[in-house]
Amino acid sequence: MSGCYDGGGYKNNGSQFVLIVVLFILLIIVGASFMGY
């Protein structure tokens, strides 16, 4: 059970990392267009 939870946590962590990167890129694009770049 502990190992299964660990595997799920690792997967979830990777998915969260991708989501954060996508949001960060969107933030840069929105910020750049807002600043006039």
C-alpha cells in the first residue's frame, strides 16, 4: 500500500510540475503582451 501510494504521489507530482510550467509560460505570454512586447 505504501509503495502504491508512493508511485501515485510521484505521478501526481510530475503532472503538477507540467501544469505549473504551462501556467508559467502562459503568464509570461500574457505579461509580455500586456507590457507591449
